[in-house]
Amino acid sequence: GDWQGRLDLVEQLVDCGMDVYAHNIETVERLQRIVRDRRAGYQQSLSVLRHAKTSKPGIVTKSSIMVGLGETAEELHQVLRDLRDHGVDIVTFGQYLQPTKSHMKVDRYMEPSEFDEWKRVAEALGFHCASGPLVRSSYRAGDLFKSRLPRRAAGGGP
């Protein structure tokens, strides 16, 4: 969680012995207020992710992005750049699915080939990435984390 931006609580959590700090950015900056709870925010999420990384060097950080909410390709590129600039190691892309009629409608369903392309883009930026229509924030989290272990053991960072 982002603990409403309370960085002291982020420190307490990362000090408990966890290997991965996961906090979902959810969507692009422009859609934050429409998609997310009013107590969350784009810059607050980035700050929390960076603070987790700086509070415990070596911790793996992860975030997830839902697509199909009306975002543009350039906005998705920007989210990836922002996450990378804030030290995030793992990112997932998944299709937003409207859970009930009272929730926001799906703007567009991405093709599987588009998910493959976003995975390539993310990996080119240095992320480990899971990307697909049915990928959720914890999708194959253990596998993604284990893929980071050889780099950590070799001293190559998280």
C-alpha cells in the first residue's frame, strides 16, 4: 500500500524482512483521479516506491498498470519511464475488466500482440515484466522475483 504517503510506515513495512515491496500505480497520471481512490495519487505512489527502495537497498520493487481505461501509448511510455526513474524493478500490464455495472466501463480491449509489445518495451527499459490480458498484479509474482535472484546474488542489484 501507499499508506497515504506516510513514508515512516513504508519504512516499518520494508524493515519487517520482506523481499518485494509491491504498490500499484494502476493507470497513467491523467486518469488517476478518475480511476483511483481520492486518497491515492500518481506522485504519491512514485514517492512511496522510491522510498521503499532507498529505505532498504536491495529490496525488489514492483508495480502494476491496468490498460483499457482510455490511456494513450505515450502516457504508458511515460508511466514506464517514471517507474524506472523511481527504481521499480518489476512491472505488470493487465487488461482492465469492469467488475460491476456501477464501475468505470472498459474503453478498449487490447490485443494480445499489444501486450507482447509492451512487455518488450518494459524489458528494454530494464524491467522484468509480465504482460497479458489476464495478468493481474500478483501474476506469477514468485517467478518474476526468482528471475531477479541470480542478479542479486552476483551483486548486480535487485
